[in-house]
Amino acid sequence: MTVMIYSWLYDTRLLYIWLTLFALYHLMGMLQGHNNLNGIRKTIRIGSWDVPREPNVYLRQEVDVTDVETRLSKLNKDRESKGKRPVTLTHICLKALGVGMKAKPEDFGKIVWGK
């Protein structure tokens, strides 16, 4: 911007040089056919990008539960004979989350700015 203001006010040769280079750059791009480097999906993604509004972090992780399933089947056979409800993988996952949260409480929290 400073170069343009200087060239408009004092020396227009610099503006002519800049405009010539600008035109050549775009002309070469059109001749080579590189006028659309982004695909349609990427263009939509770039156009709809916005600042993050929530501070949450999500994680997806695969866990091998074959041993847990065999133990659950044995446990549920015993519970069924006593007339109790069966234990599911949901119960096991929630218990593991609770134990993890109790073991490392400093990793869980909420930051409220200005309050």
C-alpha cells in the first residue's frame, strides 16, 4: 500500500512496473489453466469457515474389548441365575471414565474468562 501511495503521489513509473508485473502474473496463470486450484468442496469449506465457538475437544479411539466381552458373558450368566440385570459395555465404559476422572481430576475442568 505504501508503494502505491508513493507511486501515485511522486513517481508513477513504480506503479506502471507493479501493474505490468501484476498483469503478467495473472495472464500466465490464465494461459496455464490454473484458474481454479480448489475443488468445489474445498471452496465451500473455506467460504463457510468461522472461528471456533466452543472450547470442547472430541476424541475418537478404538479399543479392543474381546477380553471384556468374554468376562461379561460369564458375569451375566451368574447375574442371570440370581435374577439381576445384565451388565453391558456401556456400564463398563462409564465406570472406566469415572475411574479415569477420579485419578486425574486436573485434566478435567472448565475455564470461564472474566468471571
